[in-house]
Amino acid sequence: MSVDILMPALSPTMEQGKLTKWLKKEGDSVRAGDVLAEIETDKATMEVEAVDEGTLAKIIVPEGTENVAVNSPIGVIIAEGESVNNVSVNAAALKAQMPGMPTAEAPPSLSTTSVVAPPEPVATDVATVKMTVREALRDAMAEEMRRDPSVFVMGEEVAEYQGAYKITQGLLEEFGEKRVVDTPITEHAFAGIGIGAAMAGLKPIVEFMTFNFAMQAIDQIINSAAKTHYMSGGQMECPIVFRGPNGAAARVAAQHSQDYAAWYSHVPGLKVVVPYSAADAKGLLKSAIRDPNPVIFLENEILYGHSFEVPEGDDVLVPIGVARIARPGKDVTLVSFGIGMTYTLQAADALAGEGIEAEVIDLRTIRPLDIETVLASVRKTGRCVTVEEGWPQSGVGSEISARLMERAFDYLDAPVLRITGRDVPMPYAANLEKLALPNVAEVVAAAKAVCYR
Amino acid sequence: MAATSGSQGNGSAAPEAASLTPISLPNAGLTQFTLDEELAAYREMLLIRRFEEKAGQMYGMGLIGGFCHLYIGQEAVIVGMTRAIKPGDQTITGYRDHAHMLACGIPPKAVMAELTGRAHGISKGKGGSMHMFSREHRFYGGHGIVGAQVPLGTGLAFANRYNGNGNISFTYFGDGAANQGQVYESFNMAELWKLPVVYVIENNRYAMGTSVKRASAMTDFSKRGLSFNIPGEQVDGMDVRAVAAAATQAAQWCRDGNGPIILEMLTYRYRGHSMSDPAKYRTKEEVQKMRTESDPIEQVRERLLNTHQASEASLKDIDAEVRALIGEAADFATHDSEPDPAELYTDVWK
């Protein structure tokens, strides 16, 4: 009886990784718990242990192979005494290993094995380089730290661990422990310490391991950071960035899957930025660090590994408060931000196949909201669908819907529709989680509905 | 009496904390003030008291709105502490903040006009009694959420260490705030990173209407830093000389790079928690006893007259000068214009 050794996942969002090294060779006998191989992603490394005893009969994936899909067989163990020749490799599992092939478990609406997002328009005269959102965020911080000695980063595991999600990778080495500060697990006070340091003239980047944990610190963020400039009659400044992954990751359930875009966007005195592409992640984070106000910078764990073209150069900023037309169109306006853009751009592709030219707006900043760009588009198309992963009530879509009703009522040919996460805490079960999030099909259906198609 | 017995200090560890090997500092004791020092302390404490009395009156006349927390009885704490302040040091406190501002040198007019919500208040009328700041005087608020100033003050100290400027942060909070979780999160990081912060716990015996004994499992607040290895000292907060001596020693501790230190000031507020206080949680006799036996201003006045042979007339001159200053501030705050309606939308962002 042979047993497949499967490529393990290091995290709930990992889809593929590199098989770095085999520590056993074909024919070696192994015992449960023996380390067979090492794998790594851009985020972490891990040892693959044998779960059964026997002989390592076959190495399917040689060491050094990149982009090995999670759950695909990388080797086979047989029981002592069995013949190596009897080993048959599970064909379906091998198929799953092939790059670009969706696995059976993948949501039909999302190509989960593709980590390359749809291309975005980039000015042709600008030299670009392809990088992940993770790398773009890291570069933004490194460039700003080189530029301004008052910029420092603090948070849990940002230094020696290199970032829980590897966003601060290499910063400790370059800038030292004075400027890359590991904190204890103590969100409320390190947020407050960051704010105090900002009031004293420093420019802290406070990383929350995820924004779910920032709820421990929300009093400091709102009462101390957001309001002090106003309460002091403009005397006190608070140039601070609170950043970290926001929203649902994968299979981490209710307490770790929450979109705070609408929450923070409710608060005057805060700026709220939610980038989608790597270019925007980099340019907006640089703007956020230079901004004299408190900025909530909401990232997304699933997007961290996505690659995009990013303009070269260490002084390319994207202004806060300016939306981007990600795809021009004339028939319907689709408005989204952050990871919502993945559904929206795919829906726009699907709609084009049915003869509907959707204009896709990536808000990029939720506060201050660039409503003028949305208004101009809706005055042209007469139709609007909003897309977000957050909850429906008092969401970003609700706000846009209200503003369109106030300022573009006479231009609307159909009610504004909102596609949102479901109005429930995030469930754990895979099928329920999928049901709780928006999907491409419902964005397509909503766009067709407002076009009366 | 509790307020004065505190001056005996607590150089040794409590039995239950014996295994923690706390750092114990010698009690700072008393430093005798010179005549000039006594006169300065007398004038500053009197300025605070007259200011607060006037604020109380103006509240009663409807000129001051919202909450208004008076400092009467606690004057020796802030006046004694500021004896140790050096240029560049920061001060931050909670909502009972008028006195801290005056002691930092902020003009009474600007504070009083903020209480009345007028255009030339220190926060342009947008902050009110609990939310006042002065960059110029390095006063960082004025914070309305109990305990929130503790991480913020620790952050000021973080910036001092980052900049290597030799300055320290004086972070004030009450016995009520001392039970907030973020205080201990801050203690941990302050000691971990050896931040130059003096935590001044103003124990005025009541968190709103709840006495220390009814709210705190361990009522010796000077020991609240023990599990973080932060030294602490109990100080007679009614005697400005004891406060000044402790402040000087604590400030030196921080400036020498030893990290944070806690000073528990045993003090007492004569007035209610805020202007709307039912005064049902303590007896009139208790308040009266403190006023007659431990009043911080009377103590200095007696020393000035008896020890330093100052004349009644010279003290009356100070009284008159202070009264005039407060009268001028009240007059200004009463007649200054309200903020321009356009100010509603300014200062949300820089």
C-alpha cells in the first residue's frame, strides 16, 4: 500500500510553493516524523515530515522545483517489503500539480491557481518591473525610511521574524533595531505609543498583524489619532500609518475575517486607503507615510502574493483620495476597491463577452472618497454596481449609493445595486465561506440587471 | 492621617512581592525651600486654586458647558512636579488638566477661553475643558478617555529616546486610570525599552465616586510597576516640597537612562469629580478634615509667615496679583467671540 507525500500548505492562503530540498533519497527507509524535504514560499519555510513509516520509493517532484501546487504529490512512500515497481501515481493529483489548472476545490468564479492579476493599463513611457504586492509594500517602506530618518516601523514580529506576512522582510538588516521595533502582543498600548511618538514629531508605521487585532486599539486610533488635530485647534499633528492585512483571508473564520474599510471610513480625521494593485500599494503607502495625518492602510493577505507591473524608481507616488479607472466602458459603472477588484475585473471581462462594456473604478482611497470620478462615470453610463467583501449595512457601497442618489439621481437609469459579503459572521466551513463572499457571477448578474439585460 | 503618612515612603518591598526583588529607591524626603522657592510655589498654587474657583463659578453661571473637573486640593502635585521640568520635557495628563496647563506656563486667558468655548481658547474653542494642548509649551493634552494618555505619554518618551534629546515625559493619571489595562501594557514596553517617562499617579482617593479601597485590589499604587521591575515611591502629594524632592530624584533617574519610574502622589480633591457630583460617597467631615489639616497652600503660607518671616502684606500682594490675573482671564473668556462658523470644518486634517 503506497502513500503519496503531498505538498503541504504553510498558511490558509498558500496555493503553491517551492520544493527547496529533499533530505531523503529514493530507497531510504523513513519513520514517522522524519524530515523528508524542505519547502518555502515568499513568506515562510517549512519542513515536510513523514506521516508513516516505510521506504521513500519515488521522488516525483525534484528539489529546486518552483510553483508546486498545494496538495499535489511530491513523492511516494511504500511499506517495507513492497516493490517500488508497483507504485502508481494518482493521475488526478498530478493534474492538479500542473500550473494554471484549476483544482476541483477552487471556486468556479476565481482562478485560484493564477497569482498574476489581470494586466492593468500602465503608461507606455514608464519603465516597469513586475513585483508582488508584498514586495511593493516592503520597497515603499524601505524607500521612505531611507529618505526620512524619522520614519520607523513597529509591530508584532516586524523585525527578527521578518514580518508575520513577510512584509517587513529585510528591514531590520538594513535599518537596525532602533527603527524596526518588535513589540510585545499589546495592540492597545503600542498603537498609543506610536501616536504619542507621532505627536512628538516622528513618523511611525504601526503594523497590525491583522486589522482584526486593531480592535484592541481602536480607541487610540479614533479618540487619540483621528481627533487630536481638530481638538487642539490644529496644533497637534499625528503623522502615523496603521497598516496590515484586512478582510477575509482563507478559512480563518469569523474573528479573523473582517473588512474594516467602512468602519474607519466613518471617522473624520482619518484617511483610509485600500490598494488593489502592487503599483498602487507602493505609491499609496509612500504617500501615506509622507501624509501629516493618521492613515489607515488596509492590505489584503490574499493579494500579497499577486504580481503586477510597478513603475520603476523610488519617488513614484500615488496620491491619496484619487480613484482610478481600471477599465474604461460606457454601459455600466462597476465600483470596487482592494480585493473586490478581483471579482470586478473578471466580471467586466465576462460582461464584455456578452456585449456589455463595463467601466471599472478602483476607489483606492475610501476616505477622502473620490466621488467625483464615480459621478462622472455614472453620468455617462447611467448605471452602477458596487462590489466589496465587507458587510452590506452601512458599507462603502451604501455610501456610494446614497451619494449617487443625492447627486446623480436624474442620470440613473436603474437603481444602484450593491454586491457585498453576506450579512453574517464569516463561517469556517469551506462551502459556507465561499457562500459568504461575493462572486463573479453575481457581479455579472447585477450588472446585467441594471442594464435590463 | 493618610496623606501625610505617605511621606514616610516605602523603601522596602511589600511582603507579597518579596520574590520580585524590586528596585527600591531611597525616599526622596523633604527638601527645604528657600524663601523665593516658597513664594513661587505659593503663587503658582494660588493661581491654580483661584482659576479653578472661578471656573466653578462660571460653570454655575452657564458660561462653561459639558464636563468640568476641578483640581482644587491637588495643587501641590503639579506645582511640585514642575520643579523638575527642563526645556523640551513633555507633560501629558487626563481630563483634570487645567492646572497642568497653568503650571506649564500657558496663559490663564487661553485656558479659560477654551472652557467657555471661545475663538481665542487654546484649541480655538473646539476642544473644551478635557481636550486642550499647547505645542509651544510642550503640553500634549488634555485627554478625555481614562488612561489613554498613558500609552501616549510613553510614546512621547519613545520619541525622546529615538531622538536622543535627553528629555523626559511626565505622564499623569489618576487612581482610577491606574486600573486600565493599557497602563500595564505601557509599563511593560517602557521598562523593556528603558523609556524616559515619569508616571505620576495622582491618587486623590476617589475614581469618580468609587473609593480606592472599593476599586483596587492593591491600593499602594507605587507598587503597580513591580512586576515590570519599575521602581515606585509614595509621596505626600499635599506637601509641595516632598513632591519637588521626589520629582527631582525621579527625573534624574530617567535622565540617567534607567527607564521609567512611578511616583504615587497621595493627594485629595476637595470638589466633586466633576461639577455634577452628588457628593454622597464621602462625608463632609472627611473633606473638611483634609482642608483644615493638610491644605497644600496653607502649609506654604504658614511656612512663609512663621519660618521665613514673610510679611502678611507681601502675601496679600501676591493674592491681589493672582486675583487680577484670574479676573482678567474670566473677563476675556466671557467676552471673547464664539468661533467663526467656518471653523467647524477646519483642522479635521492638516
